[in-house]
Amino acid sequence: MEDEFKKSMENAAAQMRKGVLEFAILLVIAKREIYANEIISRLKNAKLTVVEGTIYPLLSRLKNSELLDYKWEESKSGPPRKYYSLTAKGRQFLKGCEEQWRNLESAITNLKK
Amino acid sequence: MEDEFKKSMENAAAQMRKGVLEFAILLVIAKREIYANEIISRLKNAKLTVVEGTIYPLLSRLKNSELLDYKWEESKSGPPRKYYSLTAKGRQFLKGCEEQWRNLESAITNLKK
DNA sequence: CCTACTACCTTTTTATGCAAGGTAGTAATA
DNA sequence: TATTACTACCTTGCATAAAAAGGTAGTAGG
């Protein structure tokens, strides 16, 4: 397999990941209060790689849109952490995302037929 | 529901669509030779809206990457059309996309648990 | 020959993910 | 108490790519 091909393939995969990134982060936060580095680990486990430079601006955006809230908490080892949680608006938004996701899944299924 | 919220929701939906756009187009072309405007209609039916300014550059990119090929064909009514088809490389690429898509689906499923 | 329609394509704007670099708190150790 | 290591936060600048808007050209009908 050529290099160019691999590059394109990786790029396509990255595009798909980007598309659901916000959704994925909201899903993770919905489960429990969590801070940025934990979110990164959690997504990595699910094979959705995200880096700091991506997640911090995104979390800020979601906070500004009032979909998220956070509270500072001390850490036993290291600097304090921002624990994020969903606001009521955020939960509503997440529901919308879930519906969009189902639509997307059915769209792809249809296109395959 | 506020306006801001709707806007964010639409934006999130758009993001998701973007992520699978290339994949969706390849799926459509895989079924039969087809030209740009038909692709647009086909995707619209599947609730994946795309516009010309999006699809033409994308088709060119895929052609340049040798994933697509095309041939001109006369139309009974109007200017000639570029009918696109997948190259061998394109079919291989599509397989890769399908795998990525499955990965994404399982990632989301896992994050929900 | 003018209008309508279809089909192609390009230019410009905007959004956003990511690499890289930066600050600061804790803690172990030399 | 200086040094190093680690964790956690955040910002700047670049590259990519979708979408809006505008442009060219072929056919057809009145």
C-alpha cells in the first residue's frame, strides 16, 4: 500500500472522528463529572484520539454556549482540576445529538442499499 | 426553543454530516456511474444535504487522488455530463471507509455504556 | 435572439482541529 | 532550597475543507 493512500485513508478516518467529537465528549460528561485529561483518556480507550489543543477550546465553547458547567476541585497530586458536567440545556442538546446520530446511521444504511 | 440553541444544534448536525460526506459520495458512486447533480439529489433524499460548492471541489480531489475516474457523456437536454465511477483504488478506499465507519459506530456505542 | 434551464467550475469566507509552546501547582530528591 | 518530573490548565498560529456566491457555457423553446 502506497504512502499517499494511507494518508488519504487516515485523513478520511480523522474527518469522521471530527464529526462526532462534540457528541462523544458530551456523552462522556453525561455519565459523570470529569476533567479534561480524563476525557482524553476515555476517548482514547474508545479509539477516538483527541489532543489537548483540541479539547480545551472545545470545552470553553461548550461552556460559553451554556451546555456545560464546571467546578474546580483540588487534586491530591498536582494542580486543581476543572470537573465538567452537563447543564439542563446540555442534556437537551445531547438528546438532539443522539437523534442526529441515528439519522446519520440510517442515511448511511440507506445509501448502501 | 431559543434561536441560539437551534443554531448550535444545526451546526452539530452539519459537523456530523461533513464527517461522512466523502464516504457517502463514494457509496453512491459505487452503485452506478453518476454525475454531480444526481449525487446531490441522491444525498438529499437520504437527508444529507450537499451543495455544488462543496461537491465539485470534493470530486476533483477524489479524482486527483485517483479514487475516481469520469467520462463525459452527452445529455438529451443540456450540457454534457461527467459520469463518475470508482477506480480499483477507489473501491479499496471505500472498503477502508466502511471499516472506519464501523469503528466509529462501535466507539459511540461504547461511550454510551 | 432572448429567456430558462442544466451542468460545470472557481473564488472567498469562515470554522475548527491540531501542533507547538507556555504557565503554574505539587512533590520527590539531591 | 534548587532541580527535576509530572500533571493540568490555556493560547497562538497554521492548514484544511465546507459552504456561499458568483461565473461560464451548452441546449431548447418561444
